[in-house]
Amino acid sequence: MVEFRMPKLGESIAEATVISWLKNVGDYIAAEETLLEVATDKVDSEVPSPVSGIIKEIRFQKNDVVPVGTVMALIEASGEQAQSQSSVTPETSGLPADQGRSQSQVAEPISPYASATPSSVAQLRQGGTTFLSPLIISIAQKENLSIEELQLIPGSGADGRLQKSDVYQYLKNRKYPVQSKPVVQSPPTSSYPKPKINYTEGKDYIIEMDRMRKMIADHMVYSKQTSPHVTSYLEVDVTDLVTWRNNHKEAFQAKTGQKLTFTPLFVEAVAKAIQAYPLINVAVEDTKIYVRKDINIGMATALPTGNLIVPVVRNADTKDLAALASDVNQLADSARTNTLKPEQIQGSTFTISNVGTFGSLMGTPIINQPEVAILAFGIIKKRPEVITTAKGDEIAIRSMMFLSLSFDHRVVDGFLGGSFLRKVGDYLEQFDTNTTY
């Protein structure tokens, strides 16, 4: 019986991740035929079997992280190989074929990296809807690829896996540079024991996260680990804005051909407030603060699958209400029909989320890295409120809404966060009812 061990893939590589096994227990495999695919943060590779025989045991599954030298499988070698070899470990990258083995070994361990460079290794793959290889993660981090961009790159590998060539081809043709830090991060290991989940077979059931949901999860964890989140709240009276919108939505559509939702009105108010407080429109890298001149508003949008994507209204401060409505409607429609183009989800500098769409009173949104703030708009509700009129204080029915701003306390203090939030509220409360379109 031959022990097949995790190969040593480089001097600084101590472990690798199993991407997939190409053979199952009980299958016959020929010497030098690919047995499995593994991934490190440097390169992915197809690892061949050093012997011919029947696979008797596989000890690790897809996505398992395996230390170098660990026995991964048992192969019942056929013929003379069974007598000459009991344990094989593919050798370190770059070693000649006759080095790195004991004198007692008769059969030659086969290394997938012998005299190979990363560019000459077998095709580099990413696991389609279920797995994102360390290589693709490494490239995404190096090239500042955002989570949304990775979602839209078509994979040419097996089962739609994303290959290195796919990513570089996309980067070559990318129209807009992305000023974002890598978002695909694995959560840190913890010594705290995971709580046991009580699961009733036949009653409860399990849903596997799809690729997009896994990436969203990674992005959210990465953001919380990176930015110390603080959330401020403000209640605003949007009665005048609501009345104007309700009175003009039909005429607006007739003249511009666009539906008038609240979102373009929110985008307009946020863009104006950013002009007043430009230091909310920044990104952070270590000790550097990048102040963006463009005001590109990302709008968190729910997909029919329940997943989330953030299309971007570019240069929102330069557009009138009709143009903003056109952009918002087109982006929302494209998101719902899964026809967004990569450039439509790139380069946001500030993000908003309309949690009121789902009936939420308010929210505590998570910052869309590498931005430093995100603003949530709650549901608009009519309530009796005390207002001051020429006659004095009176109780009136008003349309009220909560705003909640989450900001990165590394660079945004309470004064800046609170002042910006108040400015957005002022624009909404003091909406010009003489606005034309």
C-alpha cells in the first residue's frame, strides 16, 4: 500500500488547500495521471499520482487545508510498484528528479513542479460557484479587484471555474481603474470552540452557500475586522419631499420617460452633502488617506436570489434629477436581470442602502471597503409630531424617516460623521418644492 502525501510546493509553503479530487475511492489511476488539484496563495496545480493502482482511501475533502507531508490517500499499487514503494511525496519545486529522496527508494517520486515555473504549470483554476482558490484571492488582492468584479468575470475552466488567464484578460480590458483594496479575505482562526448546531435529520435541511454568498460573507467579515464601526442616527421630517414626489411622479415620467422613486432624491442629497464634507469621500490604506474628487454613489441592491450587489451612479454631483433617475432605474433593472456590466459596479466612493424598502425602521449597515462610511435610509412613516408654526406649537401628521450612518472611526470622528449626517438631513428636510425637471 502506497501512502500519497501532500507535496512540498515551495520553500515558504507549509500547507495547501484541496480544490478537487479527480478520482474517487475504488478508481484505478495510472502513474503520472492527475489525482487531485491543490491551491496555495502562490499557484494552483494538478498533482499526479506517482504510481499506478487502485485508490483505497482518501483522507481529505475539497476545501480542506492540508500540511505538507501529510498522508492524503492510500493507493494499492499494481505490479512491481507495490513491492518497490510504500510512501511517496512529490518533491519541492525546482528539484532535479534524482534529488530529494532517500537511497532506499526505488520508484521515483514524481513532482508536478519539477523544473516548472508558475506560468508553465497546468491551468490555474477557481472552483466555480463553490470555491475561490488562494491564487485567485492573491491576484485579487494584488490588483485591487473588488468582490463585485470577481462575481462578473466568466470562468473558462472546468465547471465554470475562474482561471488566472480569465482574471488577467479582464484586467487587460478593464475600462475603469478600481480604487479598492482586496475584499476576499478568510476569517482568522480562533481558539474558541465552535458552538454545536443541533440538526434534526429529515426535519431540518442544509443549504450550501453559493459562490456569491460566500464572497459577500468574506467581504462583510473583512470590513468588520478592518474598520472600527460607529453608527450615528438622525430622524428627519421628509413631508415636503414626499408630497412633491407624489404630486410630480406622473408628470416626471411623462416628461423624462423615467419612474421617480425616492432613490435618486436620496442620491442627490448625499452628493450635495459630500461636496460640503469631502473628507467623508475617502479611502484608507495603512496610514494614507486617499481623498476622491469624483463622487460615485454605490447603491446596495438586492438580487432576486437574495444576494446583494452594489451598482454605481458615477459622478452623481454633476447630474440633474432626471439623469440620476435614469441611472438609478437602469442600474436597478440590470441588477434584477443579471445584466450589469463590470464597469457599472466599479469605483464607488460612498454607498447608500435603502433598508426602508423592506420595512425596516433603521439599520446599522456595514461599510463597503475601502470606503469609510455608508448611509442607510429607513422606512418613511406618517406619525403625529409636534411642529412649530406661526401660531406656535402644533401636532401634525408628518412623514418621518430615520437615517443611520456607519463610519470608520480610524479617520472619521464624531464631528465629521455627525455634521455630514446632519447635512444630508437638512437637504431632505429643506427640499425645494419648486424643483423643476
